[in-house]
Amino acid sequence: MEIHEILFWFLTVMALGCGLGVILSRNPISSVLFLIATFFAISGHYILMNAQFLAIVNIIVYAGAIMVLFLFVIMLMNLNADTEPQKNRLIQFAGVLSGGILFLVILAALRTTTSNAADFTSTDIGLMKNLGKVLFTQYVLPFEISSVLFLSAMIGAIVIGKKE
Amino acid sequence: MPIQYYLFLSMALFCIGIMGTLMRRNAIIIFMCIELMLNAVNLLLVAFSKMYADPSAQIFVFFIMVVAAAEVAVGLAIIVMMYRKVHSVDINILNRLKH
């Protein structure tokens, strides 16, 4: 096995294991930390696919901003394992069963997909220069609209969150 | 790496997110599981973008991240407001829309 495959399997196991840790750990704080580890594994996958801009943005936006927001809210509410409400066993089992059945259905549907691994060669479209060129020529209107979306989300969060 | 590996990996992550959404009662954990599902879709989009050598998919991933950030800000504000009113984030208590 070459280094590329070893890294792929390591990051895959890390992403799946930490993803399971998110839903299985009792303490919400450790759930958040597991989710941050999952995001780092996904960023590693982006780097393996030579999408370096998205890897950096994933770390900055998700692990840096969104998860810190989650941590703030959890610590503000002082949640821990003792106050954590639990569903009863039957509903938990039904949730796992339906998720697993969905996994099996998609697996059966996509099992016979043919791989064109020849197309899966190294490209440099994920570099910042190429993405920036596309973003500011072809997709410049959605980009500006998303800034308005951000502004409205910011004002909405302040209006919702302030004490009346 | 063949595209199927990325397909199955993001499928598994998506199903883990669905299981968490159905299993847990803490509203914040459910929110985090939704983020996990969004990330699984992002991973698959980047894999397809590399397969077809098309930068549009990576721009879409960028916009998904933007929308997720806005969604998290508003959603967490709603959860904080609900916590202030009922002193709980248990979704079995937050079911007033049902009645």
C-alpha cells in the first residue's frame, strides 16, 4: 500500500469512528469534540482530493466558528451527562434500525456502480486561483446574494436571541 | 481512490447522522447530526467534482458551508430562546406545535 491509500483508510476510520462517537457519547461536550475531530478527518479527505481551498475553509468555518458556537451554547446552558434526557430503548433501537435499513437500501442501489478510476486523476481545480476565477465570474451573483443572507441571519439571530 | 469508496464513506456518514437524529432527544445533538449529514454531502460533492474535473461542485460546497453557518446562527438563537422559556432542550418538551 502506498502512502495515499494508508492516509485514505486512516481518515475514513477516523471520520466514521468519531461520527459514531458524536451520537453515542452521553456528554454533549464530548459530542462536540468528536464532531470537530470528524470535521478534521473530512478536511484531510479534501486535501487528499487536492481541494485545498475547501479544506482550509472547512477547518476555519466549521471547526473554528460553528463548533465554537455550539460549545458556547452548551456551556451557557450548563448541560452535562446527568441532565441529558434519554429516549427509551425501543425508540433508540427503532432509530438505529431505520438508519441501518436506509444504509442497506442505498448500498444495494449503488453496489453495481462502475468506477472510472481513470478519470480520477490529479487535477488542480481545487486550488484557490481556479476556484476564485470561477466564483467571481460565473457565480458572482449567488456570492453577493449569500452576503445578504448572512446579514439577515445575523440580524435574525440578534432579534431572536435578545431578551424582550 | 475509486469513486465508490467516497460514495460509501459519505453514505455511512449520512446514515450515522440520520441515526443520531432519530436516537437522541437533546436538540443541540440533533442539530449537530444535521451538520454531520451536510458534511457527508459536501464530501461526496468534492469527490464528484474531482472525478469530472469541474470546479462548479466545489463552489456549491462553498455555498453549502455559507448557508450552514447562517442556519446554525439562527437555529442556536432559537434553541437558546426556548431554553430561556422552558429551561430544557429536550425535544419531547419542545412539542407545542403538535397540539
